[in-house]
Amino acid sequence: MEFSIKSGSPEKQRVACVVLGVFESRKLTEAGAAVDEAAGGYLSDILRRGDMDGRLGTTLLLHHVPHALPERVLLVGLGKEREFRDKAYRDALRAAIKTLDETGSMEAAVYLTEVPVKRRDLAWNVEQAVVVAQEALYRFDQLKSKQEAPRRPLRRLTLAVSRRGELALGEAAVRRGLAIANGMQLARDLGNLPGNLCTPAFLADRARELGKSHGLGIEVLEQADMERLKMGALLSVAKGSRQPPKFIVLQHRGGNKKQKPVVLVGKGITFDAGGISLKPAAEMDEMKYDMSGAASVLGALQAAAELALPLNVVGLIPACENLPDGAANKPGDVVTSMSGQTIEVLNTDAEGRLILCDALTYAERFEPEAVVDVATLTGACVIALGNVATGLLANNDALARELLHAGEAAYDRAWQLPLWDDYQEQLKSNFADMANIGGRPAGTITASAFLSRFARKYHWAHLDIAGTAWKGGKEKGSTGRPVPLLVHFLLGRAG
Ligand code: BES
Ligand code: MN
Ligand code: ZN
């Protein structure tokens, strides 16, 4: 979809539709009042009669509003004015976009961006409008044999700012929003693709394409390379699969040569059956999303390139499958990681940390400024934080704060859990340097306590996205999170 920024009165827009907000108890927003005045009180009349009361997310489409140039007016309920915060703004926008799309308005001018949102500014409103619109219009139908009947889809959105002086700011926000939305779309497509299509080799091919289209450096390490590097933990997981593992290295070189890079590491398990510690059958299909960390790293790198961020960013993606097989890891097996530390594999389903630990060791060669890994790592994180917040753990408080702040700014929030030494006890093994599981208590924390042993040489943070990267149930699908958080983190680093 195309987005543009415009200042000017709503009643004078020659468009198929203008979108205006109404607060609860039927109060029009400023733009709404302007149209109402031009139309001789036509809108307030309708509100008085009770056809629309402004409840959050409700919509009313009007045709032939007198003395207004737009062909239609879409009223959108914003809820209580005192409670008009982030979520309400996004909900109202989503309702508006869905209605526009369903009613065949191919273009519209949205005036909701002018409405003040508590503790946010115009740039945020505009960026979010782009992200929410693209999110709402996303479809994944590439695997249906028949595409939906041709419709008249929403093609062009004009986002309103109150003053001409705000046009440039609005346009920059649109560019940011688009880069984020495109990154999310890439991540969602990859996440939604099933394990038989989205294999490690497929991920590597997509990374190569991304490298070509966006001018990123790309290298794919093969199994023999990983053997040479002694990535024994990663390889032990890959052994149980017929799909050869791939280790993807992508680079955005936007900074000067001497600038130390930010390294993003994404868990790329293209299907997680659990291995010999097999998962239960129910909902096992959802483990196709176990490469969502990898997908979000690809999305973030694409965005960094699109925005030409003056920053060096490296993306590392260890990719393989976790399946049961005669050659697979067995409970009790001891493997040697690239770092030299040995690991007793007490549960083959705790495979994410096994592939990530070698990627974290590999990251050392970039002498990174900071390393952030992103992984659908633990079911425990879904229990702790649900589908709302990403779990955040870090060995450096400034980096943790930076990521929390980025999540806040992007409305893609994370919540920090403690990574205290006390939790390391749970990883003790009688047979190796450590076990790969720490028992039931604090599963998300012990998983990152494990990773922290491989991240001693740099500032490091871990994002557990098991609950936020995808949705289950009727609306099952990939969400594209935490691409917005990652892009804001990089934007912040780029200054
Ligand atoms: N990919 C899973 C984590 C997961 C579970 C993500 C549910 C999303 C939803 C991970 O590889 C895993 O299996 N973790 C185990 C660890 C346990 C064996 C210590 C888990 O969380 O059950
Ligand atoms: Mn697993
Ligand atoms: Zn997994």
C-alpha cells in the first residue's frame, strides 16, 4: 500500500473516504468538528440520534455528507477521551482499516493521526498508523490453491497532520513505519510457511535473496564448515534430521569500517518435534514457528538496509531441524560446544540453547559492541508473560534498558527477568560442565543462565519470544514480533 502525508481540512479532500474519530458520549474530534460545521451539523445530528456512540472500535460509514468533497465519511469510535492511550489508538485504527478494506474504498484520508494520544507524539501516531494498517491487511494465502475472489482492496492511505510544518516529520515517520512493516511481513511469511517448505536450506536461500536485493553481505556456512569450527552443540541437534544445517551470516555495513557491530542472533529451528524427548502430538504443528527468531533477525536486517542506518549490523542464524531419528541426540548424551564447554543433553527438546550457544561463541569474532539473541526458547515464558510481553534477560543493565525502551517506543514491549548467579546452580551436571535443562522452576531464566555461559566476552541480551512471535487458536499465525523492537533498538544505536 501507498502512504502519504497531508495537511489540510478534511472537508476539502477529494478522496473516496475520510476517516474521522468520535469519542465516547458522541464527541467529535477536531477534524470531525470541521466536517460537521461545513455540513451544517449533519454529523452531530447523526450522533444525537444514536447511530454511533463512539465506543472504541465501532464504525459508521456515511455517504453523501452535504458540502463535503469526500465521497464518503467513515466515523470511528475512539472510546473514552480520558483513556485514549496506545492500545485504544491502535484498536481504533485497525477497525477503520478493516472497514475501509471490506467496503471497497480504494483510497482514504485518515484524520485519526491528528488526535493526541497520551504520552505519545505525532511521529509515533504516524509510524503506528503505517504499521497497524499493514498488519491488519496482511494475508497469507500463497499456499491456497484458489486465491480469494478479486476485490477492490485498499490501495492508498493519506495520513493527516495538522500543520504544514509537520509534513517532513510525518514523512520520516512513514518511512520508518514502512521499513518496520516490511520487516514484519517478511518475518510473518517465513513463520507461517510450514516445515516441509521452510527448511534450513530455504532460509539460507531467502537470506541470499535478501543480501542481493538489499545490498547485504551474505555467507552461508555448511555442515563441513561447522564441523571445522567444532560447533558440536549445534551439530548434535542437526544430526537427527535429513535436512542439512545451515549457518547464515548476514551483514549490513552502514557504519565506518572501524565501528564495532551490533550482532543479532536468531534461533532458526525450522521444525521442533522435540527430538527423542518427543513433544506431545497436540498442537505440534505450531513448532513450525520455532524459526521466528531467525525470521525477525532477517526482518530487522532488511529494515536496517531500507533505512540505510549508519551502523554495522551482523545477523547470525543457526538453522536446523529437531527431529527424532536413529542418529539423533539421546538424553544423557554429552556434547562439546564450540567454546570447549561440555553439555549433558538431559532433554533433547531443549535444543534452542544448544544451537544458540555455538552461535554466541561464533559472534566473538566480530568483536561486537553488543549481542542480542532472539528465540522462541521456552514454554515457561508463555506461562510467565503470555502473548503480551517478550521476555528479556541480559548480562548488562544499560543494554537491557535500551531494549526495554526500544520495545516501549515501538509498542512491541519486553519485560525483564532476573539473571542472577543463584539460578546457575540448577544447571549442575554430574557428567559434564553443565546440563542443558534446569528443571521446572524458572524455566525461562535457567535457559538464559545457560546461554550466559557462552556470552562472557561481550554485552549480551536475550529475547524470549515464545509467547509473542505467533498466535495460536482461531487467528493462528505469525505476528512479526519482535521486528518493531529490534528496528527501534537499531534506530537508537544509529543515533
Ligand atoms: N521451541 C520450544 C519452546 C516453545 C514451547 C516455544 C512452546 C513456543 C511454545 C523449545 O525448544 C522447547 O521445547 N523448550 C522446552 C524446554 C524444556 C525441555 C526445558 C520447553 O519449554 O518445554
Ligand atoms: Mn524444543
Ligand atoms: Zn525449540
